[in-house]
Amino acid sequence: MNNLKKLIQASPFVSGSPLYLQLARLLEDGIRNKVFSSGFLPPEREIAKALSISRVTVCKSLEVLAKKKLIERQQGVGTRIIFHIDYSLTHTQGFTAQIGSQGDVASTRWLVREKHKIDERMAEYIHLPVGTLVAYLKRVRLVNGSPTSLESTHIPLKYLPEPELLEGSLYKSWEDKGFLVKKKSYRLRAIACDEELASLLNVSLGTPIMKTIDTSWSNFDEIMEVSETFVLGEYYEYKFETQ
């Protein structure tokens, strides 16, 4: 809320223009300048009280932002800010590097870092025998503090022998060891959020999301990882390039 008051001090309301439009422009500036680091706008009631304006005015302002696809108002969750991220499917950079190059902050909420045996389905993807022990990572990806995707990754132990010790970027750790991602392939399809996904990504049950299965190959033409990722579609704009 202090950030909102600072915005008002920098650009105070003036007469001659509808108050709700002035507030909408103010909030939009705050969103684009990443003032609201939590990923959510303050509740309508708190905005109205802090700025001494009516909740009707705040509500009309938020309607303007929602039409611009800058926020999503979710019952029981709050007013979530929608960050727009350009993500290249043909670039061999990892998540952290691509997000950082756009001026945003990537972070991770770890759920699982362990070794386990692959089943028949994963064996087909990763080209290893059923029951092979591999590294397994499960994590929620966040951008500017907001959850944007859930990622489950299987990695041959050659490329991550001690998954429980991984803290930062997987791709950075590979680069430090001389392992380079040579190429990637993707499969994409749209699905609806189940209860687990809705809870982890902080969205409503049934929210449309994108499911991707991507495979990365090393400079030795070996599979380095197979990742199954569930992505909130409104955050990402995917880029494909062909040669």
C-alpha cells in the first residue's frame, strides 16, 4: 500500500478527468514499472480507504485494467497482475536467463529434488530402460513473485548426479560443467487446471493452461532432460523460429 501512496504523490489526481480513469492510469503505470512486487494489487477496500475514494471508483478502474488484460480478478483469490513474458521455444537459454533478459525476476519454489526410477511412459521420452534411476525435480516457477508454471523434470544422472544440491539455475550449472544444450523439441496442448495445479499456481479450478513436454539434447547428442510443464497461458507469448 505504501507503493500506491508513492504513486499518488508522484502523480496526484487532478480535476477535469474522471477519477476512475486517473486511477486506472496510475495503477497501469505501477504494473508496467513492477511496483507491486507481490503479483497482486491491494484489495479494493484497502485502495479506497488509502486514497479516500469510493469502492465504486476503484471497481471501475479495475474494470478498465481487466479489459486491457493487465489484471485478472478472481473470487476468493484477489486481483492478480498478468505479466506478459516473451518465451522463445527455439532458444537454448533456460527459464531464468530468458526471464532475466526481459528485466523480470525469476525464482523457484522447490517441491521435490531427488532420485527416482522412471516408469514406462517416461522411459519412452528419455530413451532409457524402465526402472533407470534419474534425477527428478518438481518446482513452481515464479516471475516477479507470482507463480506462472509448474515444472516436473527428469534428468539422466550424468547431467545431475546430486539433484538435492541444486539451488540456482540448472542451465547455469550445466554451462559451468561444459554441458551445452544443442537443441530442444516441444509438444503443446491446452488443458484445464485440476485441484493440485489450481492450488500451486494460485488460480481457480478449471482455469485454462498450456501443457508442454520439452526435450533437450546436449552437444553430445544425448538427451539431457525431459520436462513436463503446466503454464498459465496469459503470462506467456511463445515464439517459434524456423530456418
